[in-house]
Amino acid sequence: MRRCTLEEVARLSGGRLVKGDPALAVDRLHTDTRSLHQGDCFVALRGDRFDGHTFVREVKNCGAVAALVSNRLIPDLPDDLGLVEVPDTLEALQRFAAMYRRLLSVRTIGVTGSSGKTSTKELIAAVLRIRFKTKATEGNLNNHIGVPLTLIRLDDDDEFGVIEMGMNHPGEIAPLVRMAAPDIGVISSIGPAHIEFFADQAAIAEEKAELIAALPRDGVAVLNGEDAWSRRIAHRSVARIVWVGDSPDAVWRAEDVHITANGLSFHLAHGGERVTVRLPVFNRVMVGNALLAAAVGGECGLGLEEIARGLETVTLPGARMQVIDAKGVRILNDAYNANPASMKAALLALKEFPGARRHLAVLGSMGELGRHAAELHREVGAFAAELGVDLLIAVGPNADACRAGALSGGLDADKISMVLDAEEAAVALMPHLCTGDVVLVKGSHFMGLERLVETVAGKDAR
């Protein structure tokens, strides 16, 4: 964030300066006392289980020079701590971020999707960084707090900001879009993730469409031509649409896709030209995400060779199809999160993994599926059976539905186990491991399957 004054903090946040020098320099707005820096203004957010106002009296000792509060009647405050009072600190943070973003010449790219949005965001950022000064959402800080904090990180000399936007309830995308004011909107995919809180998948699609509906007429919507729901919502955009993938109107394509011992290899084709791309990942769905990133790069003025170089430099956050060599066994660690589409994509990557002796899958339950949970877990189990996995361990509250699906898909009962948690899954898996096996570990974050990965990574295979 560029340096501003305390008076500017009050004005941009819609607050009132009640204490402190209006000319006091503020280097950043920040919400976490554990990582405050010298010159910060602490934003005292309130949540269901915390109230940042309880920490305000301590923030001066952490380097903060001011605080943004909704209650200035806090006892024992340091005399030299500036205070800005607002009715609601979260709304003030969001207002500040929106106003601050409009002071900058930076171009922003909004990225959303039911699955693949974090990978797509990282691929876009990797491509743009080949030539441009670019910042992107850190990790998956993509919600009503993460998006404003990401916008506040932008500086005067940043040329692009890649902003990931997540949601799990209706009405959450539009406010994020208003804050970020993107010039380019990207939707990675539309599926039943978080369907617990929506009437149906059409409602999810309409929520995702808020991103492209808000683009300006001279903006660009980049969409996956193979995604049926993206097709259905395309009319919501007044901006120009760029399609990617294997569809007749796609202008960015991947040809000759191969999975090698070092990852994915394909030819990136656009405008009659082709260039070879080698991605350090093994999940075929990443090709589609790479095409979305390539299209963004092309719209921003990069050539094919530059785009290919950028794609090849990408580093994805941990626990997203991370390949771990574990003393004779290779683990595909995708334990960060899961939804039906990403489960199926990961299972396909497991089946296609080169040089595997056997293919083993540890699948944790998926969250936020509501009344559709049993049906969607059965679908995943059936898909695993159709691919012919050699062992399936279903973990968590929906393990029975996953097992039922696998049985219906023709997988032998003696190749299926049901367990309650990560620890039981490790006990069930370890006796089966042999040198040369490849094990997929995937489930929603609440399952904690990273604990199983740690256990398996420390053991010798037979």
C-alpha cells in the first residue's frame, strides 16, 4: 500500500478522525495483531468468535500508529495512538479498499470459479510477471476480508492485480467485484461446490455470473468453452468474450497434450501460431486453467513465447496436487479442499499418472453439499470404480455413500474401506503400500487429511 495520512484513512473509509494528527503517516491497514508492522493502522474487526476491539490497547506496542474502530470508548488507550471511528469496521475496510483501488492506475483481473480458481489465479500472475509488475491474492484470501486486504497491498507502480473471488452463499460475489472493479473477468469452472447454500446449480452459475456482468463494455470476459454453465451465463456480460478450450469458437487451444514423468506437455495454439508448454503439474484439468491464463496474457499484450515462459514458472500453493516421493511410494497430496468436480479431476490425474504400479485413492468427505451430499459422494465413488482404482479408502461422514457408489460402479468390496478420520485412514492404508504405488489423498479441509500425508511420507513401503 502506498503511504497515506490518517486524515485520508478517515476520508476513504467513511469515518471520523477522533484522535491524532491528521497528517500522521500510515503505511498499511491491517487486521491481525500478530503481524502488525511499524506504521500500520489496525482495523478492529468483529466476528462471531472474536472482537478486535479487545486488542486495540496493545497495538501500539506492535508498531501500529493508529486504529480504525467502531467504539472509541476503549479504556487505557495510549495517548499517541490515532483513532478513526466508523459505524462498522468491516464495511469501512471494504470502502477504503474500493476507494484506494480507484486512486491507482493498476488494471485488475477478477478470478472466480467452483474449482480451479486459485490455480488459475497463480497461472495468470505467473504469466503477467514475465513483463509486468503484478501482485495477486496471497493463498486463497478471496472473501469479504481477503479481497480488500489484497487491494490494499497494491502500490502506485503495480501494473496488474490478480484478485481471486470466492463465495459460498448467494450475494457474495457482487460486493467483491464492486471493490476490485476488474477490467478482465475469468471464470475457471462452474459446478456444485457449496451447493448446500443454493437452490440448485443454476443459482451457483448466476452467482458466478456477477463477475462478468459487472465488467465494463471495453472489458474482457475469459471463459472455458467446454464448461456448459459458462455457456449459459455468457449473455450476462456486455464485455467482449474470449473462449478457450476445445470448442469451435475457442481462440486459445491446447493441442497434443501429454502427461510425462515431469508433468504436462502441450502445444499452446493461438492465431495460427503454436508454442510448446511444459507445466510442472500432473492434473489434466490444469491445461484448461493454463489456457485461461494464456488468454489473459494475450489480452494484456504478451506474445506466445512470453506466455509459455510464464506458465512454466508457476508454483502452486501447497496441498494442491503436490507430488511427494515417500520412500518408494508417490503421494498426490491434494488434501487442501475438495468438491465433486475437483475430486473427479484428481482421480483422473491419479489414473493417468505415469509409471504407477497401482493406483490407490484416499477420499475424504466433501463439505457444503447439503441435501445433495449423498448423491454427489456416490457419483465420486462410482467414478473411482469406473477408472479402476486398485484401492479406495473413503473417509468421514459420507464414506458410506462413496462406498455405495464404488460398489455400484463395479469395484470389489474387498478393495474398499470406510473409516472415520485421517488417523484411521493411515492405519487402513499402510499395510497395502508397495514400492511403485501412487496414492491420491484428497478431501475437504475439515477432514484434515494432511495428517495422513505426514504419516505416509514418514514410512517405508514394502
